[in-house]
Amino acid sequence: MFDTPHLKLPLLASAQAQKHVTMNEALVRLDALSAPSARSADIAAPPPTSEGGETWIIPTSASGEWLGRGGQLAFRVNGGWSFADPKPGWRVWVADRAEAMVYAGSAWVADPIGPVGLGAQTSGGLLIADEIVVPGSGFDAALTIPDRALVIGVTGRVMSQITGTGLSGWRLGVAESNSRYGSSIGLTAGSSVVGITSTPVGYYVDTSLRIEPEGGAFAAGAIRIAIHYLTLTPPSSV
């Protein structure tokens, strides 16, 4: 046996010369795989510059030195690329997605809630954005609830004071229910809302959030909004 069975760390041989080379390679591999955090899972071509130990999840469309290694983990060792076959259940934080991914045995999937079976999974989603208050009687936020999302709730925080003639507060919802996620929300910076629906609400088209004033009209301000939701992925065809 020349490698360890799980992480494939190279083992020292009896009377081996330059043991430090093998040992250093094993340590870099252990450093990359023991607490993995990948730069990306969507870059097909190996980056021309990458620091030692940086890890990447190789997509199926890989090219160059990564060709044919879709799904593997790639990391830099001594100026070259080393690769690892993931085990089912491995969890990796992906920096450019700002989310974790789990290897489900045949593919990497967004961090699931509960088990994954034949491609089917339940996932948690979070969308967040800053909304500049539009003067007037209310506006549709740029942030939208995705099609087929099961929304648990919407939260928000006032980032800069909301101003306007006669204002007593503001409400947060959607066109069909303009206070579904909160009403009488404070106007001062730091005020927050935690709009939990009594039961998760399913949306069947992309749906804009609606932000409206109470007791007057908007003039200025800024609000940070977050949508907390679940998505369902059906089983695969293979």
C-alpha cells in the first residue's frame, strides 16, 4: 500500500530518500482535504495562477489539465495540480457561491436539508439585497421570490432612516398581500422585521416583494431585505 485508503496521503517507504518531499506532499493534501473550502465549483479551465493548497471543485465541463476530471477536487501542490475523488457525504464550502455543497455520490449538490436520493433533494435558499427607498406610495423591490420557492419568511433591516411626510411606519409583502411579512415596521436605522409565515407559502412564478409606506409617503431611506425559502429538486432520470 502506497497511499492511505481515504484521503490518499502518500506513505513513506522503507529507506526512502528525500522523505521530506513525500511528507510535504502528504501535509499539503491533508491541509486541503481535512477542512475543505473551495474557491469555486463553476470554473471549467484551471486558473493560470493559484496559490499552493487552494482547492477547486471541477465541473463536468472541465478542460485543459482538468479534462475528464469532473466532480473531483483539485488543489495546488508544488506548482502543479493534485486531485482527489470525493466520498459521498463530503461537504465543502464554496467561496464564490457563499454556500456549502455536498457530494451525493455522483454529483455535487447545494447543501441539502436531510437525505439526497437519486437526485431528489430539499435545499434551503437565501436571497439578500439592499433596496433604496423609492419616493412615493410604494414600490416593488428588485429582490424577487423565485419560481417554485416555498417561502418560510422574509426579514429586513433599515440601513438608513426612512423619511417622508406623515410616515408612521412601513409594511412588507407582495402585491396580493401587502403586509404578509410585516406591518408597522420602524423607520429609524437599525429597525428590523422578522416576517414568518404561519405556514410556508409556495410561489409559482417569480414574485416581487412589495414595500409600502404607512400614514404618508416615502421620501428616502434604505432597507436590507432577505428571503428565506426552500426548494425541491425532483429525482434524476438516470
